[in-house]
Amino acid sequence: MAALTSILLGVGLAASAAGSYMSYKGSQQTAKATTQAENARQRSMNLDAARRRRALVRDMLSANATNTAMATAGGTATSSLAGGMYGSVMGQGGNNMLGVSQNQQLGNEIFSANAQARSGSTMAATGNGLQSLGGAIVQNRETIGRVGGYFRNW
């Protein structure tokens, strides 16, 4: 009966070790997939920022062309009014560009913080698995020793 108990304990410890390993590998796979998804989202955000900048430049050029055409048609192309309109368009466009750049920078900071959090979470999960395995071994050290002795005599 003692031999059966020892064998069952050995099987239980082996299952515990296998479960800890599977948990560790699962955490690694999850972290890798999450990292890939976050990287894709970050590339998407950066691509969107680049598109917004190009759209702002197009809008500024279009507004300046419209203002130039209106000023020329009205005979004020060389007046300070035309310069004021040009300056207004450029100033607003620059302000909008700054907003896009600031949002992109904040987004990159968020992605960086999320990456650090994922890394810490994976490390904590791995540590918890190892702690559980180590605790099971320490708690059952005498029985494990008996199981080892049983197999030596077998």
C-alpha cells in the first residue's frame, strides 16, 4: 500500500511540474501574441498620424491657393490682407500639426508603458508557477525521498 501511495504521489508531483511548465509556456505564448498585437496597433497609430499630417498639409495648400485666387480676383494679392490670410492658414495648420505630434507621442508612451506591464506580468506568472512547484516539492520532500528510494530498490 505504501508503494502505491508513493507512486501516486510521484505521479501527482510530475503532473504538478507538467502543469507549471504548461502554465509557463502558455504565459509566454500569450505575452508574445499580445506584444505582436500591440506592435501592430502602434504601427497603425503612427501610420494614422502620418496620414493626418499629409491631410493637414493638403488642406493648408488648398486654403492658401483659394486665398491667393480670391485675393488676386479682388485685386488685393499684394496687400497685407493676403499676407494675413496666408499667415492665418499656416498658423492654424502648424497648431494642428503640433496636436497630431503630441497625440502620437502620448500614444507611444502608452504603448511603452503597456509593454513594461506585460513583461512584469509574465515574470510574475512565471515566478508564481515556480513558487508553487517549489512549495509542493518542499512540502512533500519526505515522500519524494521515499519514492526515490522505492525506485532504487526496484
